[in-house]
Amino acid sequence: MAVAKSLPPKKLERLIKIDDLIRSRIRHTAGSMAETLEVSERTIRSDIDCLEVYFYAPLQFELKRGYYYTDASWRLPTIPLSQGEFFALTLGAKALEAYSGSAYEAELRSSIQRLAGRLPERVWVDLQRLADERIHFRAGAELLNLDPEIYQVLMEAWQSSRQVWIHYYTANRDAETERVVDPYHLNIYRGTNPLLVAFCHYRHKFLDFRLDRIREYRLLDSHFEPDSNFNLEEHLNRAFQMEKGDRLYPIAIEFTRKAAPYIRERRWHHSQVIDEHEDGSLTLHIEVGGLQEVKRWVLGYGKEALAKSPPELVKLLQEETQVMAQQNQTGDFE
């Protein structure tokens, strides 16, 4: 609605709050709403006139009931969402809830309920029922140690360019360290691994920290000046899955005809090039930093994948498969 778009943002926000108050089960007068919203009663009466004149709100006042709508199906057209748009938001909320566990459950449900208040009740009920009964998200393994309060600390840090102290657990070394970091970005990998991209003063370089491995954290009073030369896209492009190394490796992996369809249907890395072979097999070429994630990925395809280069990757796979073969023969870890 053109009128809604032309209203000052503060007035529009106040109208939404007034609408919420009127729809609540609490009796409200102009005086009580003025007290709640911390404005003058004159301002509230002006806003009520605006609702009635410009938005045709079916408002009525009775001494016993206070302000109420004579037609409960009327909605303030300040959020012009189509059914498709609202359904998309509902699906997005369900996906985030699945991927984040319970970290955002209360906030997501509250947000959707507030948006639903701008739609006719039947539309909201039908869409919610459809989403609950027909659409399901499975996030895989759930993070166990994610503290949702850390998001609030990071938001404050981003807004004020403040440093954060963290007590961090490094899984591959099974060690814990204390660090001061400059938080830059949040990268969510595969929907379940929130990674904080930050400059680490302990290692003097940009690193990725899994939020669920941050055992303790504290917002510091010290500030940092963001590095204008840091490029997030370049930082992320160095990785294969989550691993980043100090140098780039040209990787070549051949896949059999049986495995080839699974490789063709996805983009595994921004640098990938595929060479097709006459027998239906293919060779995937990528350039990434670090080899451990690539090693684990190749092993997942078993005999259907063969690493061609670099020699360092071939050696890693040979050593790994030899140890695996020995373990399977003896039934014990090496």
C-alpha cells in the first residue's frame, strides 16, 4: 500500500505495536497505550485516526473493553506478503530449526507468529499445517555443545569491532587454548557447522573456529581495525569442505563409470574442471589448500576413486589404506 510506504518508519513501527496491543486480550485505552509505548496520549490518538482514515481499520471503543476491532479478520497491510512468500519463510524457519537444533527454536516460532498476525487466520493455519505435515528437514548429526548465547556476543562484536576472548578446543590435536580473536564473518557449512572466520592473535593469521568447539567466550573492551585487504571469498575458496592449508595443491582424482554420475551432478569446488573419458569414467581436477579433507572424501568412494596427483595425496591414501587393511585383518587398532 502506497500510504504505508510513505509513512515515517517510526510511525509505521508504532502502528504495528498499537495493532498488537489492540489484538491482545488486555483492555487498552489511548492512555494505557501511550504509557506502554512511552509517547503522549495525543500521539496515540493521532495514530488511531491514521488507522481509521488511511487503513480503514474497523476500530471501536467501549469503556469496558477498550479499543477492539469489530472485524477480527482485518489486517494492517504493512507487510504485504503473498501466500507463497509466507510459505517460503515458514520453510526457511523449519530448515533453520532443524539445522540449529534448539538454539533458535523460540525466536523462530515467535517471528513466524508475528508475521502470521498480518495474514488471515485461515491462511496462516493452512500454511502452517501444510509445512508441518508435508515438509521435513533432516540435518544429520546434531551439534551437542553449541551455546546459542554466543551469537549475541558475536553480533555485539561485529557492531562495535570489538575483540573476543575464547577458550577453544582443537579436535585434531585434542588440545585446548586461550585466544584473542578479531571476528569477521560467520560461515555455516552444510547447515550444521557454524564457523567463525576471525583473525587469531595466537596464530597471527585468519582461521576458522567451529562455534561448538568454543568452550568459553567473553566480549572484550579492546577494539580492532578490520583489515581492508582481507577477502572472504578468497579465504573460503582455498578450502575443500572445511580444511584450509598454507599452500594450494593441484588435485586430480579419477572416478569409475559407476561413480561418475555422482560427481557430475554437483559442483564440489569453485575451481573444478572435469575431463570426460570414452568409457564413461572421468577425472576431477581441483585446486585446494590442505589434503586431509580430500583424503577422507576420496576414501568415501572406496574402489570407485583413484587419486592421480599430487604425490603427497597419493602417499596419504596409500598409508591410510594399508593401516585400514591391517586393522581389518587383526580386528584391532594399530
